[in-house]
Amino acid sequence: MSAGRMTQEVDDMDMANPIQPGAQRALAGLIGTIGSERFAAEALEALNVPLQAASWSVYRVWRDRAPVLHCSASRGVADTTQDCFRAYHDGLYRRDRSFEQVASAQRGGHTAVLHMRADDAPNRDHREIIYRRHGLLERLSVAALDDDGSLLAVNLYHHDHQGPFSGAERDGFAQIAPLLLAAVRRHLALVVAAPAADSRAALRHDCPALTARELDVCERLLRGWSHDGIAADLGLSVATVKTYRARAFERLGLHFRSELFARFGARG
């Protein structure tokens, strides 16, 4: 079954039914964690009321530049979301055709809800390096194209030990997908800074002692990137990114990301 056929299969579900209690509790949990530094982990916990997802990721993809990981988390399994995204970032995104149905869904006034099994990954490398290597079995996604040409994707994964998503899980996801996407957008709007016109110059002017890597990390923090996203973009480990962040904050006399935003950027 192709990704396109699976997309249509999910889109055609009956969305007129009332939202089920489990989905209502999930949405309440999502709303409560918007803006939290623990959004990724707490949101995944909330989503595990109507369905059981062992991991999830939120990332943005462009046609002409590398993708950005906004957040990710795992539940009950080793967290391999950073490793998966690093492989995706290193070139697999260029051959990813699993979101091709999003544009047509939006033109028709629908939210693009997709279901993809590991065997239906867009190419062999994608299937083997991301899905097989990390024990991923299936993906449920809600995605949307933005005005800047980017695609925002919210992905929930079943791992091998969980078996396929059940029909009830897929129905529950289809019910909450539009509101899940709205909650993620709201969270990103709250935590993603609108940096000053030249945040790197402002950082360097404020503290000439900042190293190039410390500037790299602070710039991306001001754009609202997660530690995982920064690590993937710069080819570093998350621990190394956190070390550069700690050193930069010490030089700048800061303790929290909010203080960095207050000094060098405005809230989105």
C-alpha cells in the first residue's frame, strides 16, 4: 500500500462523530502543557490516553534546506528520536515523498492525516536506517504546509513490540489531529523567539568572549530550536550542545533561556 493510498484512507474517516472521552482528556493534557519546557514529554504522555505511542517527533521540512527538529520524546523505550532525526537530516529528507498528499488535502479544505508502515517508507535507506534500525513499525502523522513553503509534521510512532496501530487508535488520532496540530503550533509560537535582526552580532557585541560554537548554539536557541535539533544541525551530541549552552550562559550571566530571549530577542 502506498503512502498516498494510506493518506486517503485516513482522511476519509467519519469525522462527524463526537470526540471520545479519551481524546478529550488528551486534548486537555495537551493544552495544559503548551509553553512548558517539558512539553515534548508531557504532551506524549497526554497523547497516550486515546492511543499508545512509544515516541513522537515534531519537525519542519523545506525543499531547499535541511529540516529542523522542534521537539521529540519517547515513553517506555530508549529514546532514539535524536538518532533517527540525525539520519533524516543527513540527507534522507531529500528523498522523502511520504508527505506528498498534504498539499492536495489542504486544497480540499482537509487536515492531512497520514498513516505509514515501515514497509511503505519512501525508499530502502529510509526504511532500513530509520525504521528497521530503531525498531519503528508504524507512523501516524498530521502535517500542514505553511506560507514560507515549509511543512510542519507531527509524527507518532508504534515500535515493533507494540504491533500495528489498532483501528480505534487510528480513529482517535484522526479525531484529535487538527487540534493536536493547533496545540503544537501554539506551543511553537510561545517558545520560538523572533531574534533581533542580527542576533549573532548582538551576542558578540554583548560578550566578545563567546566562542564560535557558543554563538552557534545561542543563535539557534533564539530561533526556538530544541537541543536535539541544534545537535543534528551542527553535527554534535546533545551533551556537547548543553555544554556550549552552559558556557555561553555563564559568560553572559544568564541562567534560563527566557533570559536569553529577554535580552536578545522578542517573544513570537
